[in-house]
Amino acid sequence: MPRTIGLMSGTSLDGVDAAWLDTDGVRVSAFGPAVTVPYSDAFRRELRALLDLAPGLPSGDPRLAAAEERLTDYHVQAVEQLGAPADLIGFHGQTILHQPQNRRTWQIGDGDALYRRLGIPVVYDFRSADVAAGGQGAPLVPVYHAALATDLPKPIAVLNIGGVANVTWIGPDGALLSFDTGPGNGPLDDWVFRHTGQAFDRDGALGRSGAVDAVVLGRLMADPYFALPGPKSLDRLDFNRSLGTSGLSALSPADGAATLTEFTVASIAGATFPIPPQRWLVCGGGRLNPVLMERLGRALNVPVVPVETVGWNGDALEAQCFGFLAARSVRGLPLSFPSTTGVPNPITGGRMAGL
Ligand SMILES: Nc1ncnc2c1ncn2[C@@H]1O[C@H](COP(=O)(O)OP(=O)(O)O)[C@@H](O)[C@H]1O
Ligand SMILES: [Mg+2]
């Protein structure tokens, strides 16, 4: 089986995750080391600015080229830190725009440059083919969740809480259903950054000290996104309008943090499936917020546990997924399905450098 390295940088803009995986894109025969290379504060600010500019940005813009070069540096560094030989790299890149309704999704990152610098073949640009075919381009992780969960009791839900939150439901017969549930850590991170200068609400401390404002929460939950059926997906900035008009800004830092934590919980708890999951496995940085996890457990009324409970690595899972998807891509296997992204037919994806 190819030795793969998956590289993921999520919507939280916190850095690059790299993980080693021995996989043929169907099964995983061995897990390897994983590392995270955090972005500098300056680079995170640069990326945040790019997110706001992206809708009107021509692809030749010098700011884009500069960010792409720095981004490639971070990825080279992540692979070098991993220090494990590999045959294939899956390179997600940093999403700066996601508008599937306009058949556009944009991950920056230069796959050819990464291949030239590392000498390892690279699969990149995983989402465009799905979006061009009419899919949401996201989530792409369900097929990996399903591969990991083969022997677990079903129905089960695998929830990733990154900047945005996405869920994979795996039915008793292995059927998959997935979509972005709503906000993950993104709005809370932004709030905490604005009020305290910290990148996130460490251990949920600020949120725990505040009270949920039911009126603001009600306005946030009235966003039309929640009434849409899946498959559906979100841009990092999709809730900015409703956040701006919700009355949130009048709340104290603590009450705002409590309310945004509850916003994530309520939107996840509002997700519906053909048969309710018996258990929720949670990966991504949100599982490290104990307030979020406790409230989720209460709202869902079934066990909500970190994926470590079943032996998976909740920090590395999304990165591992892109090694897995790279292996699928070189074999021409589908990455997405009508029930996961809404694409009309199962479809492969990814562009290749050095293959
Ligand atoms: N100890 C912690 N307490 C609370 N939140 C945390 C903690 N550690 C990480 N997080 C949250 O996880 C986020 C990063 O999650 P991650 O899964 O990397 O998201 P993404 O995939 O979008 O990059 C941080 O921005 C923060 O909100
Ligand atoms: Mg991250």
C-alpha cells in the first residue's frame, strides 16, 4: 500500500496538520506520526484579509501569490517535521472562498511547487471537480469516516468541529449522509479574539463564565441555512450577516461566548437523520472545549465522546483523510457521492503533480 502524507489546513486558520497513513484508499493498514505547524499571527492575519478579499480577487493578484508561497513553505516544513518517508502526498490547501451555489470553491496552495520542493508526487485541488459537477465540494471526509468505522455499531455520527462543523451519519447498512451542520469554532474564535486578543476560548473558560442570551440565540438559529435539507455546506464567513444583526455585539464578552458556544450546540442538535445515531464521535479542535462537549451531550441525549474513545486521533483525522483521498484519487475511486455532497453521481477528484 502507498505510504501517504495528508496535509490539511482548516477554516480555523490555526495552521497546517500533517499525518502519515499507509493506505490504498479503501483500507488503512497503518497509522503513523502526525504534527501541526501553527501559522504565525502575522500569516493568520494575512489569510483572514485574503478571505474577505477573495470574492473579487483575480487569480494573478500579487497578494495571492505571496500568500501561496508562504503557505507552501508551511507545508514543506510540516512534511519535514513528520520525518517519515512517503510515496504520495494529499494536499488540501487553504480555503479562501467556498461558493458551491456559484460552482466555485477555492483552495490556495501550489501543488506543483510542493512536488518540486519535496520530490514526492502530490494530489491537490480535491474539491473543484465535485463543485464543477454540481456538488457542494464538501464534506469530503465521509468516505474516510466510513472506512474507519467499519466495525463500529451503527447508526453512528462522526462530527468534526473545526471552524465550521460537519457531520457524517453512517446508517446500519453503511449508507452515508453528510453536511455542514453550521458554525464550529469560527464565530467563537472571532469573538474571543476581538474581546481578549486570544485565538480561542481555551477550555471553554469564558463561555462557562457567561449566560446564554436566548433572544440572540433565537435570531442566530433563524438563519435560513438551518431549514435547508442536506447535502449543504458553508463558507467560513456565511454567518457574518446574521451574527451582525443578532444583537450579539451588545453582550458582554462572557455572555457572547456562552451564546456562541450554544449556537454551535443548537445547530448540531438540530441536525436530523433517518434513524438517530446511538453515539456521536467528535474530532477536531472543538472536542477540546469541555463546555461545548458537555452541552452537546445534554442536547443530544446519547453519548458524545471524543474519537480517541474508539482509538482514532482527533487532531490528525482530517489530515489523514487527505492521504486516504490522495490514494483514492490515483486509483480513480470516487471521493464524493450524491448523499455526501449532492453531486449527481459518485465522482473522483484531485489534480496531480509528479504523477
Ligand atoms: N483547549 C481548547 N479549548 C477550547 N477550544 C480549543 C482548544 N484547543 C483547540 N480548540 C479549538 O479548536 C480550533 C482548531 O480546531 P481545528 O480542528 O484545527 O479546526 P480547523 O480544522 O478548522 O483548522 C481552535 O481554533 C479552537 O477554537
Ligand atoms: Mg486546524
